[in-house]
Amino acid sequence: MKKGVKKGISPVIATVLLIGMVVVIGLITFIWFRGMVGESVTKFGKNIQLVCDDVKFDASYSSGTLSLVNTGNVPIFKISMKLSEDGEHTTEQIDIDPEGIGLKQGGAFSGSISVGNSNKITLIPILIGTSDKGKRTYICGGQYGKEIIL
């Protein structure tokens, strides 16, 4: 029998492997966490999600014409229009200002739209804010929208 024969990996190789695994796990955790945290978009110096509370507008639809009036003091950049029919829906965006500024306080928009066989229109405001990477649009939640029953 041979004396002094050791089987296994050396302590140096084991240390290198452990450090490598810790670095890989750290990178995976960082990338996962970074994907969960959204980019911060602000408007008027506060988070744009909070600005959605201040958006107020009136909407009406008659004979193929959609009319909007911004009654709040937050400019509305665009409108997301959700057309509902028998449990299904389609969504499209409406440019309410050809200059790209948005519908300012007291501003009005009127335009013809096609609703097909839809029985309900939901209008959701889209705001524009700033982030570290420049201007970003933000679609407010459905609770800030206006429903029009046809």
C-alpha cells in the first residue's frame, strides 16, 4: 500500500471553483433584480404613476366622431383606445396632437374613428415623462380611463 496518496481536488482548485460559482450566482441575481425594477419615469418632479391621479378629461362619441377635452392640468400625450366586443378587445393609440406636444389644459380634440361592431370604448391617457435615457411614454392604468358605452 502506498502511503501519502491523496484523492480529491487541491485546496487551490476548490477555492477557485467556489469563487467562480459565487461570482456567477451574483451576476444572475443582479440581472434578475435589474429586470424586476422598472426605469423611473418622472413628470413635474414626481413619479409619473402618481401624476396619473391628476389626469382629468371628458370624452364623448357620436356618429363616428370621438371628442376629448382635457379638463385637468396635466398634458395628455396620446390616448390608448380599447374597443370591446363580445368579450374580446382590440387596442390602438390615437395621436391627439399632430405637433407631438399633447392635449394641454383646456385643449380639445375631435376626430373620426372606426369602432366596427364594438359595444364599448375605453379611453386611457398616455403621458410623456423624462427618465435617465430621455423622454418616455407611460400608459396610465385602466382605472384612469373613461368608458363610453355604444
